[in-house]
Amino acid sequence: GMRGPGETQLETDRRLINQRIKLLKERLRDVQKGRVVQRQSRQREFKASLVGYTNAGKSSILAGLTGGRDIFIEDRLFATLDPLTREVDVGEAKVLVTDTVGFIRKLPHHLVASFRATLEETAEADLLLHVVDAGQPTWEEQRIVVEQVLEELGVGDRPRLLVFNKIDLLSEEDLLALQERIGRLVKGAVFVSALHEGGLEPLRRALGTAIRSRRPLSEIRLSAGDGKLLAELHRGGEVIDQRTDGDTLVIRARVDDALAGRLRRGGAEVIAGIKTPA
Ligand SMILES: Nc1nc2c(ncn2[C@@H]2O[C@H](COP(=O)(O)OP(=O)(O)OP(=O)(O)O)[C@@H](O)[C@H]2O)c(=O)[nH]1
Ligand SMILES: [Mg+2]
């Protein structure tokens, strides 16, 4: 009963297919619009990239932080070929954590494209999480190789956090010795196990601390008519909520020092480091 007057079956099919194509095109447009919005909002979030020698456990850490079962983990070199980003809850804030392709001394030719994508992700990161396989007797050499690659990628100056993974493979004695030695060399290294319940809590806490110190929750007051400053805040900060107080907009947002400075110069009042309401 779908056939219009004088239509052959073929014409009917064609009409139905065209309707379907039109519908799908509309949906695709909506999806693409959604993507742009998502990407823009993601740009404002705090970003951390997992970097490190291949097989150190980067993907396992991301899976452990997110409970993600869709993350590819394997005991072989270069299990991960595409950067993958997931939102991680660190208490009162969210961090976008990206898994990347593992680093190695001599990069095989076919991995150069994967590596370029990794480069783009690490270049955008607020913090690099350098994952070290504490169970590897050669972890110090691997760490140096990774540092060299980071230099070559032009991100050698990025803030980073050393993450010693697979501590379950160490005896209690060896772990204590390692922690003591590392504690003398660098500040704030964390010791984790991606495979054990609660084993990633030190990393989650460190991420919480990093976001609180780099992007303190702030109260910003600006004139409700100041669209330019408001746009700047939305572009560069993570807006939590906003209300009006007469002619003043009162906004709670996470902003870094640079943005706070720009807002103040533009005439806004910025109170950094306010407490999060319970
Ligand atoms: N014992 C132990 N094994 C772990 C831990 N974390 C990861 N592994 C194992 O180490 C291997 C490599 O883990 P992946 O997460 O794929 O490592 P990756 O750093 O993502 O590796 P690439 O993607 O190749 O760079 C897997 O067999 C994991 O199960 C850990 O905390 N303890
Ligand atoms: Mg991986």
C-alpha cells in the first residue's frame, strides 16, 4: 500500500531511499554539530596525557581510572596505536586523560603516523603523566629514552608527574627503597598498581591536587553587559555555574593564573581559591 498513483515498485523504492538518505544526512549534521560543541567544551577542561615506554601500563591505568572495558591492553609492544581520551573523575573536578602510543628508542616506521597523533595530544596537555614500569630492571634507561623523545617532540618543558606503575611486582623492601630514592630526586612522584583494587588512588589524588593548584576554583564578578570578557572566560576557563547579582554576573569557574590576570585587567574581580560547596 506504499505505492503512489502510477508509481512502479522501483520508483517507490527510490523515493523511500531518498527519504532515508535525507533523514540520515540531517542526523549526521546534528552529530557533527554535537562534536564541535563537545570539542569546544573539552578544550576548556584540564588535560593530562599518559606517556611512557611501551608496555609500561598506560592503557591499563586509563582503564583503571575510568573502569573502561573498551580500552585495549596487551602484553606486547605497541598495543595502543591511537590516542584515546576519557574523562576521569578526581573528586570535585574532572580531568581529560589521554592514552598515547608507547615510546621506544627506535620507532618502527609504520608507527610514525600514530606517533604524530600522540604528538598533537601531548602538545595540548596541561600535565604529562610519565608512566614508568617499576617492575622492569631497565626502567631508568627507559625513562631517559622517554625524556629524550619528549624533548624531541618539543614538550620537554611541560609539567609532568612521574608515575611508577606495577609496584605489585616489587617486594615491600624494594618498594620502600625505590620510594626513598625517588623521593630524594623528584617531588610528587606516585607509586601505583593499575591491576589492583584501589591501586590507582595515589594517582587520582595527585590529579586532584594538580587541578586544584593550577586551576583554582574562583569566583569571578563582572558586569553583566561585558560580553567580551564573558566570552573570554568561557573560552579559557571551565565554568561551573553563574548567577546575577543586580547588574553583576557572579560566576564560579576554574581558571588558571594567566586567564585570571587577563580577566582582572579587563575589569573583572577574581577571587581565586574559593571552597567548593559540599
Ligand atoms: N603486574 C602488573 N602488570 C600490569 C600493571 N599494569 C599493567 N600491567 C600489564 O602490563 C602489560 C602492558 O599493559 P598496557 O596497559 O597495554 O601497557 P601500555 O603502556 O599501554 O603499552 P603500549 O600501548 O604498548 O605502549 C599488560 O600485560 C598489563 O596487564 C600493574 O600495575 N601490575
Ligand atoms: Mg597502550
